[in-house]
Amino acid sequence: MQSPQVATASSTVNGQLGNDTLTLQGVAVLDANRFVNWERIVLENATLTMAPHNQVDGILTLGDAGTGTGELVIGVGSTVFAGGRNAAVLSFDGTGVTVTNFGTISLVGTDNSAKDVFVIQGDYIGGVGSSLSLNTELKGDGAASDKLVIDGGNASGSTKLHIVDAGGGGKATTGNGILVVEAINGGTTAGGAFVLDGPVAKGAFEYNLFRSSKDGSGLDNWYLRTEGGSEAPCEPEDGSGDSDGDGGGNGGDGGGGGSGNGGGGSGETIGHEGAFRPEVGLYTSSPQLALRYGSMLLDTLHQRKGDDKAAGSGMLNASGPPYVWGRTIGRHGYERCAVNRGKQLDYNLFAFQGGIDLYSAEGANGASEMAGIYAVVGKGHGDSSLFGASVGSNRLNAYTLGGYWTHYGKDGWYLDGLLQGTSYDINADSDRPYSISPNGLGFGASIEVGYPLHLEDGWIIEPQAQVSYQHISIDDASDSAATVSFSDVDSLLGRAGGRLVRIWDLKPEEVNPLPLTAWLRASFAYQFLETPTIGFSADGESQPFKSDFSGPSVILNAGLDTSLRENVSLYANVDYQIEFDDLGQSIGGEIGLKMRW
């Protein structure tokens, strides 16, 4: 029977005794109860709603008094809607039916409830392209969910399980998990009979599909559990542990099912190892990338404007015309979390900075000072990985306004200060269909002092010390699975080092010789703060994850400054920074030009 009239008719469609086949092609049928005494029902680009809204149950009984049973075939492009009511496919004599699915079985009703049950009394075969859609409350153990019940038969083949979020803030499971497929009355399921069709995440937690209960009560059941996901990328607040681990799969078979391996990083508020979404590691890299960018701008006087000693006497006159200067800055490196090194950010930073002196003066005792403003436009890109596996990329565009003041003593010592503010446009894009795009604001300050000790033949040794501070505030953001909140983060970096300088006069016979300056610098630096914390919405509360990027490092610099003309100077330098315990390293460089009108 292939008539569209089947869709709207309300009378019983009776196949009578004998082996009969009913093909529903291109129709939408609203009541499975109407079909009686059919041994084989085939859906071809059709829909079958098990029961209309005014009925409690939708029961499709296959077979008759002679045949006893039958088969339901859900063809490609066809859907059986079993949501909103208790639905079942039964055999006339109770021996069991066969349901073969090449289309979709959906328990997702219009009310978004997670309590519907679809019973197959007999065998279920998941064919190529088959899917099963369920409403599920993504909470902890025993949370409500629609479920498929295999009553006395066997589930085989491979069906993609599509989970629709029906509420719940995300919570770790510690026991069996959330039941989605149940085998009763001797029913069995094959390993691989069901696989998730995509990631299932809520809050900070990742739900994976597992065959078998953990307590042995349902070895052929299928559950969602927060196992086999990622471990904590660094360490949750109040957590402990530092072991590496690796994730599990998208469903296991046999025994206790598949699960993730690995160690600690979880605390009392988490409740399970390997429970987390990869996006936890990705999103925690956003403040880290912003801190790296801000730190790149809060560098030293000689990196920012070059060495005035290389500018010629015409440019050393502080009471003369102002400097106009600009430089291009770049940095490439990686950084790992200081707790268990599980999270790594490989980053590239780039910026263009331009400034002008607005004030300059020279005192009677030979001291001088100058002050000015600058603007910076830059960007950053980072690839985040968690325990060696890529989790996505972080990007930012940044816009900075700042000011500086430099005082030179008569003996050549200097005191240099910076203040700057930065606006951040941040994106974090997972390798999966999750992303956030928060904005942020940053404040930075630096104070640096240096005292040159003049030696013979143009050599100078210059001890230096510097302290820089950052405060960054990032707005909350949301993806489809969680609200992500960023706590304000602070950075306090101290640096002590020495610079070795050599000056040559390129044209010593001239009245104003053009100098060339080369310098090397070695510094020890220590990051005292830099412990960003972000929170993921979890069961009504924010689950915090705290990273730690504090610790010591060594910085090596080399620079070159030369005057092209009396009022034009070119400068360039490179640096290499390595953090202790192999927690990170980077290489950077800049090239700049300054002129005096």
C-alpha cells in the first residue's frame, strides 16, 4: 500500500491473515496503532508517529495469529517518531520482532522532556546511516533521559546516537552514569552497536558513551559517563595530582566499556578523573595569550627606542626637537603549565608600535628627561594542545595606547617608566563545534633603571633592574555547552641583568661622527603571579580551573644601533627567553626607526 491517504485516514489498516507487506512511501502516518496483522512494514521516505498527542501509548504489533511476528524496516530518509508517549514494537505472539533501521528513530518530543521510552520486543539492527535521537538531562549519575529498550532480543549493527540537551548544568558521573539504552529480559547488545554522532558536553564536562554498567547490574546497557575525556589542563582550584593521561573513546564494548586513563588534577568539586571537555584547556589559554602579548610591549628602554648613544650628538640634545619613532615587533614561542605540563600554548605575536616625544628638557647639571605617547596595533595566534593532542586555536587583536617618561642622570644613568592600556578582541576556536569570543581590557606598567659603567676603548657595562605589572580583565562568554567566566589576572615580573655595550664612531674625522652601537644583555627574570582562573558553569555553579605560569627564566638579548644620518637612527635587536624546568621558551625581535625633526 503506497497511498498518501494512509496519512490522514483514521480507520484501521488490516493486513488480514498471511504474509503481507505494507510499504509506506512518501507519507506521514500519525498512529502506529492503526496497523494490524502486517508481517512486514517498510518506510520509504516516510514518517511514522507512534501515537498522536491524544493517545497515551503508541504500539505497533507485527504478525497475526498465523505468522506470529514480523519486521519493521525504516528506510533511508525515513523517521519513526516515538517521543512524547511510551512506544513499542511488539510481536503478535510475543516471540520477538526485527526492527531494521536505515533512517532515524527519534524520541525527541515537542515538550523537550527526557522520560520517553521506546521498546523493541526482539532484535534491532542498525544499518548504514541509522541514527537514534534522545533527550537527555546532562547531569550526574541517574539523570533523566529518553531510552531505547531491547526486550529479549539483540541489538547489532552500528547506530549513531544523537543526544539532545534537555537541561542540566553538567556534572561529573562517578557511578554507572546516565542510562540511554537498556537491555531487559535476556536482551543483549553487541559491542559498537551504538556510537555518539558528535561531542556531548555540558559545563566543564565531557560525556562519552560506554557499554556496560560499572556495578555489573547491566552488562548490555549503554550509559553516558564523564570518563574518557580530558584531564584537568593544569589544576582545578583545591585540586591535586600531576600525572599525565590520555583520553578514551566514543564508546567501548565488553566488560566495563571504554574509559580514559590517567592521573590527577581533579579535586573534590570535580568528582572524576578524565571528565573534562577539551575546551577547558583551550579557553584557559585565552588569558595566557593576552598576558604574553602585553609582556611583549612592556619590554626595555633600549628595545623600545634603541640606544641614544648610537643616535649622534644632534639627537642626544634633550632640549632639541622631539623624536618620532616606530618599530615592528614579533615573538614566537611556547609555554606549558607549571603544574603538570599537560597544557601547551604555541604562540606567535606581532605588533607595530609608533610614538612621539611630547616633552623634552635638559637641566643645568647635565641631566635630561623626555616624555611621550605611543600607540600599538597587534595580533596574536596560539595553537593549544592538551597532553599532546590539539584542542583548538586562540586568536586576539589588540589596540594599545600608552605613555612613557625617561630621566637621564648626568652620569648616563636612567630611570624609565611606562603606562599603557590595551583593548583585546579574543577568539578561542575549538577543533570541535565550540567557540567563544570575549573582549578584554588590560593595564600595564613598567619601571626600569640602569647605570652605565664606562670602561676603556668605548666599552660600557650597564647593570639594570626592571619591574613590570599587568592586570587583564576578560568578559564572560558562552558556547553552546557552558558559560565561561574569566577571573581578573595579574602579572608581576621582576628582572635583573647586565648589558655589555661597545660603541664605534663610523666617521671619526667628522665634527658629528655617526656612532654604531652593539650590545649584549643577560638577565634573570621571575614571574611572581600569572595564575589565571576561569570558571565553567556546572550544575548551577561555576567550576574553576586555575593555571600557573609563575617561575624563573633567563633572557639573552643582542642589539645593534646605528645612525643613518644625524637625525635618523636605525635599531634592531633579538632576544631568547627560556623558562626553567622546560616550561617554555621564546624568541623575539624588533626593528625600529627614529627621527628627529
